[in-house]
Amino acid sequence: MSKKPILIVDDENLVAEVLSIYLEDSFPDQFDFIFANSGKEAINIYQKNQLIECIFTDLHMNDGNGIFVLTEIKKINPKTKVILVSGDDKKYPNFDYILQKPFDINELKKIL
């Protein structure tokens, strides 16, 4: 079985790494992780690899925020799941899911 690619978008490398570790621990050998440090980089990666079915994105980044990522990805493929990873408790209705920081493994399992 081939691994499914997941794109993790965060300008803080540590946060992206922790999320990938949680995902790997919860779903061993199921995903290949691709990392982007900005919204613009995420869009460029996605345009080259539209096999990505799921994107985890931070909200606040220096170069293209999570709403930008959501908007651009949904223009390309509305079926791609875009999940906001956020420390704030505001509601952002257009995301497929909002994952609160700190991460909860049970929440990750619900999402995927």
C-alpha cells in the first residue's frame, strides 16, 4: 500500500514536526509528510502534487496565511480537505476542520 501525501503548512518548523509525529504515531506508515513554511510555498507544492488529499495549515504566517491557503486550494480542488491548526478559539467556517493547539490525538483520529 502506498502512503498518502499530507501537506503541513507552518512557519514554525517545530510545530510542523510535532504534528507529523502525532500523525505518524496515530497512523503508522500511512502518510508521507510534505512541509511548507508559508502559504505561497504550500500553493506551489500543491500545484505540483495534486495527489495531496489533506492539508494542515497554520493561520498566522509571514507569507500567506491559512485563509489564503484555504481559498487557493479550494479553487484548484474543492474536495481537498484543508484543516486549520490554530491556538485561538475563533470560528473559521470554511475550513473542513479546526484542530486546536495543543494537539489531541483523539481529535486527529476523528479528522482522518
